Amino acid sequence: MWGGATRAVLFAAAATVGKGFAGRRRELLSLRADIDRAGLDTLAGRTAARSRVLLIAGRPGWGRTALAEELVRRLADDYPDGVLSARLTTSGGEPVATPRIARDLLGRLGVTAPPGADEDDLSAELRERLTGKRLLLLLDDVAGADQVGALLPDEPGCLVVAVSHGPLTGVPDVRPCTVGGLDVSAAVGLLAQYAGPTRITCDPVAAQALVEECAGQPAALVLAGGWLAVRPEASVADLVARLRELPPSSADADPGVRPLARTFRLVYDTLPPAAARMLRLLVLAPAGAADAQVASALAGCSVPDGAAALEGFAGCGLLRPRGEGRYQVPGCLEPLLRELLESVERPAEVELARARMLERTVRQLHACRLAAEPVGSPARKQLAEMPRPLRFSSSSDAAGWLEGRLPVLLEAARLAVGAGELDTLARRLVAGLTHALSAHRGAEGAAPELYGLHQLVLDVAERRDLPVERAAALLNLGDLDARAERTDQALGRYKGALEAAREAGDPYTTGRALESIGGIYQEMADWHRAADWYGRALELRLGRRDVAGGARVYARLGTVHGYADRWSEALRDWRAAAAACRRGADPAGCARALSGTARAQEQLGRSRDALRSWGEAVTVARGCGDTALHGELALRAAEAVDRLGGDPAVARVLRREARRAEAPEKGPSPEESSPVTPPEAPRARERDGIDLRNQ
């Protein structure tokens, strides 16, 4: 597929000289002057309440983003609190939701916004965090004034640089700086940066003619310079002649698109077939971001060939470098590439390429999760057996990869879920991203991103009437709402999940929903309702002969009955939990249930039975291999011996036993760890992490 000629062209392109910014002196001076221009507030005698907005307007391909980035680079020293940037339109041309942008900006400020926070809360939090700062905010591809208004800081010391197609009516006190073609001198300089100065200097007339043919459009000039760079034998006049010989097309009717479309056609038509196909397929990359892994998966080639192709495309001006080994499809080329993809590639081939890319991403996420496990663990051994390009050398490398590519990975999940009906690959991608985030950030740190993923699944499930997926998403969202102490919202989610699970006839998810509702009522100290819902869950578990699930629900019933001072019922439930744990070969669960049994017996005045149950609990914990649990129960048992008037020597032995237990971390105090406390938090661990693979 990738012959020697193809590699020669690609490596020649990669060898082009470094690129810089050209021209735009007048625009830069105008924008800098606009920073200090008196605004409407100043003219009215009021102190400025918000940051100044500089607007750079123009169509894609005319250098608006390059001008904004150059302006920000030159102003950066005046804003010691740094630069934040965001793209407000997706690669598919859809406006990005403001909460996503605000959350991302907060994350780069080191602030973790609560999961599920709405647009108003996130915007207010962003403004609060920017108060008192001198910071530059670059907003690229702004779709409308409302996006800027929602993100605009209430801090005159900050500066917002916005890039848009046209004026932003609704943003007060902003004048657009509209970009057009470069002047001849700047345009010739840009050509020289890509093609080298020799041919440009030797034939200035042809160089000027090329500038005119490209209408001074920077994107067209970059492609023209890249074409010359990989063809040292061609003259500038040859390129002008070839451009003029191109047959007319539908794009020629639009003067704003014509220069770029014609130059792109020339460059594209001279690419080797394999490279041209890869370039077409790169438009499938989420957010237009590509690396060697993405390129090789899309094109079905090796990773080295993919890396060489990307370097070559960047040398030709077809991609923008975005860090080591990472590239971006220019926004101005995306419509042209999509049109080519639809006209040249068969739909089945496009779907196959997308599936290969998603499969590669799933495997990378799996490797990322495995890398979070301790060295020497079975997970690390599994990681070592994976293909070399997918491996991570350390947990920190995997975490860095995950954080660096997180926006692209989230966009991949949105595209995968939105394009299909939660098919196998989309499910695996969401599950893989969920597990990788949880492994490296922990449940709390990953919650904001997980909330968005589960909401995404819920939106698609509701739109396509998929009750099982709707129930799973609602359960996950309910867990996150409950952790954020949005109890009423969590209860509504869980009841919606129950309804969907019953509609689907799914007993597994139905049981989870019943337990979750019981857990919410338990948190609300509504012991009667909690016991009622747990009782329904228990009936379902017993009907399905789910021993482990039944043991867990018995323990929860024992907890709420104890809180309600119904100790006879609590004793019955804890005994049933211990028996179920024995049948299910769960010694740790059995030890916890026996401690609950002992506490209930003590409350009922059955001291001798309580001491016997405490002894049995410690014995079972001693043999289960959980040293932390063993130490905890030994200490509780010692306190019970003292409290119930038992043998002091036995209490001393139990305390020594507790001290010898090598707990990995300090457990809760004895008061906090009383036997009546449920063995799991109300939002049980087993409910955490329900994902689509379980359905």
C-alpha cells in the first residue's frame, strides 16, 4: 500500500523549513490600539464592568485564527495569569454547548466543577475564578454572541479575543477587525517560508502572479508553498500555469472559497492514492485531531506509515502541527474533505474505517486503565502482552496520555454514541473511557466527565427508545447526583430507571433501581420507606436465587431496622445476611453480618449471645485475608467485651490482635464504625460503575 514513491513524497514534505506568521501589521496595530480605546462605560463616566472583547471576523481560510494566535502571543507578557483558549464549534460545524466550554476552562484553572452543574452555575463559577486576574481568553470559531456572553469575565483586567465568521451582534462595545487577503509583500513572504526563498526571489513576477491567483488567501498560499516544497524541480510559473489549467468547479462561484478550493484540488490530485485516501479519512477523526495511531487505524496501515503521512501532510500545509506527533485538520479544509469522502468512498468503507479507529481507541483506553494498576499485578502482565504501540511505560505516562487527549476522547464518545444505536463499539468506548477515568482520577475526580458521558447515553437512549440503556444511564446519573447531595434529583433518576427497567423486563437493572431508591430513603432517614423498597429488592433477589445480592439487601434491611430501633427485625435480617454470605462463600461479608448480629443482640439485652457473635465475627474475619477488616472487628469486639462486662483478659487479647493487623490505611473511629453502620455506604459500591456492558 505504501510504496517507496509514496514515502519519498511524504518525507520530502516533512523536510520543509519552519513556518511562521506573515503580514497583518495593520490589523495587529488596530487590535492593540482597540485594547486601550475608551469604551462606552468610560465615556459615560462608569467603571468598566467587564473585560474588553477584541473581535477578529472573517471566513475560514483567510487567516483569522492565525492572526488571533499571533496577537495572543504578542500580548501574553502583559497578562501574567496566562492564556486560556477554546474552540466553540465542533469539527462538524455544530456549536459547542456552553457548559462543556465553561467546565473545560475551569478544569484548566485547576477547578473541578461539580458534576451536573448547569450553564448558569458554571458561568458564574468561571467569572468568580477570573475575578482579580489578568488573563487572556481566546475563543475560536465563535458561533454566536450568546456563547461569548456566557463566558465573558466580569473582570476588566482580562481580555477576550474572539474569532468569528462575522459581527457578534449582542456583545456590547466590540468592533470587528475583518481580515481579507494578504498584501503582496506578506503573501510572497509566506510562500517563501514553505517553498524556500530561491525560486520566489528568482521569479518575482511569477510569485506575484501566484499571489493573485490565490487572491492573497493565506490557506491557499500555504498549500501552494507546500506543493512547491515537495517539487524542487518545479518553478513558480509551472504552478501558476497548472492552477489556471484546472477545469471550473461548483466552488468557483464563491470568491471566498474559490482560491482555496482550486489550490486544494491541485495539491490533492498530486498525492499518491494511498496518501489521498488517508487524507480523506482524517476528517473522521474526532475534533479533527489526528496522531499516528488514528491515521494508521483509519487507513489500515502501519503506525510508522501513519506517522510519515501526517508529517508529510503538515509539510504540504494540509495539517497543522499541534505538539509532538499530533496534528489538526484545518477547519477551512474540513468541508472540502467531507465532500471528497462522500463522493469517493463507499459508505461501507467509511464505516469500516470508523470502526477500526474506534476499536483502536477502545484498546488504548483498556491499556490506559491497565497501566493504573500496581507494578507486578495481573493487569500489568496483561498490558505487557499488548502490541508495543498500545503500551504505556508507566502509570504517569498513561495518565498524561488520558488528560492530554481527553477532549478528543470525549468527542469520540459523543460521535460514536450519536452516530449509532449504542452498538457494541460505542458501548465499549463509553465503558473504556469510564473505567480509564475512574482508574486514574478516582470516582470523585472522574465524576464531572462521567456525568456528561452518562447524560449522552441517556439522550440517545431516550431519542431511540432504548429502555435498557435508559435505565443504566439513569442509574449512573442518579449515583452521581446522590454523591453531589442532590437527593431529590437522584430519587427522580432512580424511579425513572425503575420504570425503564420494568418496561424492558430486565430483572438485573430492576433490582439495582429498587436498592438505589431504598438507599435514597435511607439517607433521608425515612426508615419505613427505605425498608419497604429494600424489601421489594430482596423479593426480586430471592426469586432469582441471587445469593450475593440477597445477602447485600438483607444487610441493608438490618441497617435500617436498627436505625429505626426495630432490633428484632434487624437481628433477623443480619442473621439471614450471614447465612447467605456463608452459602455464597463470602467470608468478609459474613464477618460484617455477624458484627451486625452482635450489635442487634446487645440492643435486645442478650449479652451472652452478643459476645458469642462477636467472637465468631473476629474468627471469620481472621481467616478471610482482609487484615483491615480483621483489625476493625477485633477492636470493636474488645470494646463490646468491656461494655458487656466480659473477661478483661479477652479484651486485651483482642486489642493486641487489632494492633497486629496490618491495615493498609487508617480506618474510621470505633464510634463511626459501630456494627449498626451498613457494611457499605448507602450508595453501594456494587452500584457504582454500572455500565452498558452489564446490560
